[in-house]
Amino acid sequence: MAFDSHVLTLVEVAARLVNELTPGSRGGHDLEAPTGEARVRATAAALGGDGRRTPDVLPREAEILAGHAVDLRDAFEAAHGGDLERAAGVVNTLLGATGARPQLDPLPGGAWHVHFHGADDTLATGWAAGCATGLALALGSDLAGRLGVCDADRCDRVYVDTSRNGRRRFCSTTCQSRVKAAAHRARR
């Protein structure tokens, strides 16, 4: 299955924001949401990567995105559970709150890039609008069934399944290995 790279990037950033900024569990360990400077660093790391520069994030922007990450988690969990109506409701609320709207912006060299926020929006509003739009496009496509929550015991991190067969069940190979090792021990 081929995914639009722009939509996939936005949905993957949404997953990273959820995984870095919300409490829960990861890999069998309890996880608290970061605060203060740790939240700023976690937000910047979630927004950067995949060839993008890591942005400078202000504490207020990190706080706003941490709040949106809670809603993004709710959308992932609803989609994973098959409740697309609830997922769509969460995403629609986030789209309204961020004022998401498509806009073409020029790139160096004459190409154009679609953004889902205005040029004068803050970093937090821009990324939240983009992530909400990415999730809206995913929920309205075949990607809806590929938004997941880790099946490993004591892990609730989210992921986007980009595998060919769409059978991913874990947020990471670490959790997959933990489950396989536990199943092996149980058989012995």
C-alpha cells in the first residue's frame, strides 16, 4: 500500500507527539509526561527527524502541543479500537480549534508545498493543525485501519503501520521481542 508522503509524515509526527508528551507506559515501564525543559526537548525531538531540522520550541508551544497530544492519543486509540466515529469527532474538534486550512506556500526553486496553517500561525498551531489534518486524511482513507496502539503488556505507545500486509501490532521491535520472549518462557 502506498501512502502520500506528506500525510504519512504528519501522522507519524502526531504519533511521536503522543508517544513523547503523554503519560502511560512504554516497554513495560511507567511513563510520566515530561514537564519543563524536558517537555521542550521532547517536543522538539518529536517535530524534528526524517530529514527535517529540529525546530526551536518555546515552553508555551511545548505546553500547547502537549495538550493537543492528549487529543491525538484519543484519536489513535479510537481508530485502533475501530471507533472511527469517535476518532473523527476528536479530529474534527482539533481541526476547528487550530483553524486548519490548506494553503500552498512556495519552496525555494519554484516548487509548492501544502501547509495546513497560515504563515503567521505559531509553531504549535501550525503543527497541531497539520497533525489534525493528517489524521483527518488518514481516517478518510485506507490508512484508518493502520493507526495502532501497542499490543505489548504495559505499553500504550501509538504507531502508524506502514508494513505491506498491515499486520503490525507493536510500537517497536523492543516490545515485539518482549512479547515473543514472554511467550517462549510461558511455553517452557
